[in-house]
Amino acid sequence: MFNPLELKLMRPEMLFILVPALILLLFLIYRSFVKLSLSADQARRRRKLRFWLLFSRSVIIVCIVLALAVPYGEVRSTQSGDPRVLLLVDNSSSMQVFDLGFIEAFKVELERYVPVTVRSLALGEQSAIGDGILQHLEQNANVLIVSDGQNTRGTTLQDVGLFASNLNVTISLMDLTPAAQEASVFIVGPSKTLSDVENTFAVGVSGVLRDRVRLTVQVDEELVIDEDVVLEGEVVYKEFKAQFSEGHHRILARISGSDFFSTNNEAYKVVKVLEKPKVLYVGDARDPILIVLEKLFEVEKATQLPADLASYYAVIINDQPAEKFRDVSGLSDFLIDEGGRYYGNGLVVIGGFDSFERGGYKNSALESLLPVRVGTAQKTKGNQNLMFVIDVSGGVQNVRYVPDGSGGVSEVRDAVAPVEMIKNRVVEVLEVLDPTHRVGANAFGISTVGKSYESANQAIAASVERLEPALGEPMSKYFDVKNNLIDKVVSIQGGGNSFPDVAYRDAVNLLARTSGDKRIILLTDGRFQGQTREQLSQFAASSKQMGIQTFVIGVGRDDANLDGEYLRDRIAAPGGGVYVPSKEINKVKILFGDPENKKFGDDFTLFYLSLGHFITRDMDALEVYPVLNGWNQVVPKAASQLLVTTDAGDPALSVWRYGNGRVAALTVFRGDSLGPLLQRNTSIFLTRIVNWAVGDPERKAEYFVEVPDAEMGVPSKISIKTDKLPTSQYLDFTKDGPDLYSAEFVSERQGFSDILGVPFATNYVKEYQVIGASPELRSLSELTWSTVSVEDASAAGVLCSRPFKPSEVEDVVSCAKTASRRVIVERTSVVWPLLVLALLVYLVELVVRRRYERRR
């Protein structure tokens, strides 16, 4: 049964008619429409009747209105099913380096307790792990996977997690033990670049049961890396930089030693280097921006738009008034670019003292092409679903020890304990939130000192506390719960063990059942240990696929205590959010509150709202934070994407697609130029904007041959742009578009080759690229156990999402039984008791009125 005090209303808006109905009832009962001459006794009895009628009819009206509001309660029940295990075994080639001899004996032992069905997940060199899992999923299934999780093609494991969650499926894993020495090498970097532009490449090395390998890397016969690489379980990357002249260039990477697979000890890559694309610059010919642009592009300068723009890849308008662009029909056609392989051209408009609100852009023809319009921007960010995950595991003592420089340590006494500092930081963040958000919160690191529990899982669950809303309740508007939530944060007893994965699963579970924008805000110092670091990173990426972004606010004793790089690059970036230290409180206001205004001329820096776009990717990590002091008053249009703001929340960079074209509006500056945005360490921001607008630098060529690097035995596609159908003895070309043809080819020889005189590289198949267990598979398991409806879900998620050893048959059986006992939440309407009560009151009223009439 449900608790009557926990009733909810399906249509609460019906309560608004209650007060008017009672007022109308009061008027009708006490209003005398006919004057009657009554004795004193009759008048007294009449007053009693009116009072009784007022009471009874009020009860009836209240019952009817409440019934119209449809009150209901939620009844939670446990539905027992048949525990069974679907065992999916990965038989792909990369699994040969693991000991799989346990499977048959494990299956026999497991069948003593529960029915077991065995299916193959993948075969040979085609590791479509995601597709294999999807093929065998069914409602409420309990799946146990034997695989390294190296998914090389088909459905991603993140998408599998979404589908599995919808089916209420649970996925567990087997812990694999390497049985053979193996290492691999591969190359990561651009396959196409511009001449004389510096590029960064990375060579990845992975392996099992090998502690080190010798790595050599050659670029066009020049040795650029020759060193030992220590292998510690994860992929190790070695970076190098290179710039090339126009043409094709070869990169070869090798690792030494013999191991299980020899084919993946060499990796090949061909880099195609193109001539600089041509762009049109409209603006002051003496502006220092040209120094930056001419390093990357062939720049043609003009003071007006020419009639023919066809030869340009992009147009750059630098702080020019709208009167210069009265007729933008040619520029509009240039952006749409119907004949340009449906890729479009680019436009970059840079602000200043002679543009936008100061340049007559409002309602102009040029403004119609831009992603912004002249106006004052609204900065408040309300109406989001925000779930705060708060780390209170910091120390409860105010004494700590630090190195004293002489080999010893010194005692330092803080004014307050670290956990109290963290709570104070959290309260500062909560104070600046917009009140219209829907808010929830939990905390991990709750102290369990002095308490006893029946199992370790119960102790883990006790270290995480839901602060808001109560379990089973929906999220509320922040203005309703603000004071209560802050009081709960202040009274938390922290300093306990840290289990952020449990708190994170609780947050995902709550947000998965809401609609609208969903964001997790993790408040922590990031000082996690062991596998927790990688698990949280993978979990943030998986949550993003569910439409849940992860933002991180760094809170700790001081800046030195924050692991900002980990929080920014491994949590916020894969989670689709951003990282903000709590001391930068105005950035928090930009995201979730009402930021403080700054006057024109005050110094400000940039704040990146998205780190997933081509322009802004890695800008936070590269520390591109120029100090500027001017901005234009613009408002992003509805279809645009605001990528960057000032640290006061004013728009800095907005982009959108105009037809097939790409348009960017950069509306910040310093003085009469871009100033700091042209410096060596920050100019990448400007060049990224122009590169994005330019697009594919080869799309305007009249003829080219595009041959991608291939995998051995896997079909690849060669593309040719030419004005006539190409012919070849070995290739069968088909037409893909205007002057564009393609054909498939298969390369069977590893190394460098050429087709039609164009070089390309052939590498081993991806099946052998990364050796070892993939953390994405662990994240898939955690995701399914975090969203499934079972008893004691938090404890079950900790126990059942970890990899099982072959000897842990009883634990596997326990999880199968847990998964079979699903919690069902049913709504039970309580309308009929209200209607029965109204009817009973009405019948009593009839009896009272009949007696009154007899006595008359």
C-alpha cells in the first residue's frame, strides 16, 4: 500500500477552481432571493440549516474538485522472474591472447544454479561487438559477456547501453586473464593538411604481458622518434610535430620484439598536403590580422565585395559598416553554393567599432546572413534539469602535513577542516543558481564512522545520500527547495569513503526519467584513485549518449588541491560539458544563473560553452584565454549555436549554417583590432574559425584523386573529381555527383602502395589495433545496472557491474537473481473514495433537510 501522505495530483491545475467555487457557494447559501416573514425560532432553525448546508456542500465541492485533480499514489512491488543467464562469448581473433579455457567449466558450474544460454558474439577479424549484443537482447534479459570489448565496427557500445536500458536489460562482464605476450602500434593524425602548416601526430602503443617495447617513427625516411616505451596497461601515446611541402608524405612506425600477432608491429600513414585555399579579405589592409591569415591562406584583399566570388573558399569581413553591403544576393548565392558538391562556402564577420550596432547592421541585408542580430542578449539560463553530485569526502581534520624542503614534513593547521571548505564552496555555487531550474542533488563521501552494516554493499550505499528530491519524488523548481537544500549541504557529515560512481549512477537514474535539458554538475576536487578515474570518464561519455551532459565544478581546499586537467579532459570534455573552478563563480553564473554585468572597456576573457565543436575543441586545455575589452551588442538567432561568451555572459562567437554555407560572427575585440587574439599562443582560435568556414580545401579543384589509407582485405573507396567518366582495368567507377566518381578497391598487402599514381597506406585490420580489455565495456555494464529497476539498485550496481572472475560463480548467480526481481511502480488512483465521501455527505444532507421540512 502507498502512504496517504505521499499522494500526488495528476491534474493539480484543477485546484484553482476550488476557492471560486467555495465563494460562490457562500454567496448562494446566505443570499436571500425572496423576502420571508419568519418567527425568531424559524430564523434560528434556518440559520442552522444554512450552516449545515455550507458545511456539507463545501465538503462535496472539495471532494469533487480533488477528484477532478485525480490524486494517485505509487505502489512499489517486487516482481519475481526466472533467473537465467545469457552468456555471450567473443570469438574474434583478438581474443586469442586471453585464457578462455575456463568457459566450458564455468558454464557447467553455473548451470547447477540457473539456466544458461550460450551465444557467439563475434567471429574472426570482424569485431562488431555492439551489433552482436543487440542481436541477442530481449526484455529483462540478464547478459554475461566474455569479451575484450574492442568494438571495431557497427553499433557503438554507448548506443547499445541506451537500447539495453530501454529494455530493462542488465549486462555483466567476465574478467579476462592475458595468456600471451602481445603489443600493437598505430598512428593518429590528419590525413590531409595544408603546406607549411605545423601538425601534431601521435603514435599509440598498447599491449599485454609486455612491460616495454622499442618504438621508432620515420617521416619521409627521417627518424623522428627512437625510444623505449613503458607499457602500463593503457594505451601510451607519443607525439611529434611535422610540417610538409605540397604533395604526399609517408609516416612509418615500428615496435620491436616478437609476440603473438606480428602484423600489428608496423603502422603506415600517408599525409596529403594541399596548396593554401584562397580567401577574400574585406577590411583595413594594414590590420595585423593579415599577418595571421597569410600564414595559412592565400589572401586577396579588397574594400568591396567583387561581383564574382566563385574562386574563394571563404569571405572575411573585418569590422566594416553595413552600407558597404547593400546588395548581398551574390554573397547569399556564394554561401548556398548549389553547385559546390553540396558543401557550401564560408563567411566570417568580425566585430569592432564600425560594425554591428555601430555599423548599421540592424535589419540590414547583411544581418540576414548572420547567426546573430543586433540587440541586448538575455543571459539568464533557466528551465534546465540540474542534478548536483557533491563530493564531501575531504578530510574532517584541520591538520595536514606538507614537505618542508629539507626532506621532512611540517604540520599545517587550517582555519577549518577541508570538508568544511568544500561545503562552503558548494553553498557559494548553490547561491547563484537561477531559481527556475529544476534541481536535484546527492552527496558522496558521507561519514559511516560508528555505524555497522550487514555487508560491504550496504556500507557503500550508506556513503551516498540523496539530498533532493526524496527517493521516488520528481525534481522541483529551485526556488521551492533552495533553503532546504543549502541547509542539508551545511549539515552533511562528510569525510567518509569516496564512491562517486554510485552517486553518478543515482544522478543518471533520476535524470533519465525527466524531460528537457538534462545536466549533471559534479562538484569535486577530482582526487579519485585507481579504476574510478577511468570509470567516471567512460560513464560521462555514456551519459552524453543518453542526452545527459556532465559539467564539472572544481571544489577543494585550494587550487593546488584540484586535479583540473583530469576534470576538464576526462570528465567534462567526454561528457559534453565544461570544467569551471569554483573560484570563477561568474562562469558558473553564465552556465546556470544570472552573471554579473561588465562595462564596455572593462577587461574580460572568453568562456567556452561547448568544447565539442571543431572551433572550440581543446581550447580550454590549450589555455586560450585572451584578455579583451570590447564587444558588440548582439543576440544569437534561434537556429544558431552560441559557442563562446565573455566571462560576463555576452556573446563572443556564434555560428550557423546558411543553406550549405558556414557563417561565423566574432563579436569581441580589444581597442581597434583583435589584439591578443593575434598572438602566437592564442591565434589558433581565429585560425580555427576561418578553417571551419573554409571547409574542405580541395572541393574547388577541377581535378583530384582521393585514395584513403586502407585496411588489409577490407573494401575502401577511391574518389575522383573529373569532367569525364574515368576508366581503369581494375576499377569500376560510378557517378556520385557533379563531376565526382568513385570505385571500391581491396588492398591485400600491408605497407605503402599507389593507385593511379597516388600513394596510400595499407594497415592491418582494426581487430589488432588495441590489445587488452576496453573500458567502454565496463561503462556499458555500469550504465545498464544504474538504470535498471531492482531492489537495492545502488548496492547491486556496485557488485554486479564489476568484472567477475571464473571462480565467482555464486556472485554471478546472486546478480542473476537480483536482476530477475524487478521493482514495479504502479499508480493507484484514489478518485473513487472522494466520490463515495461526497455521495455519503449528500445523503446525510438529504436526511437533515427532510427532518427540517417536517418540523416546519
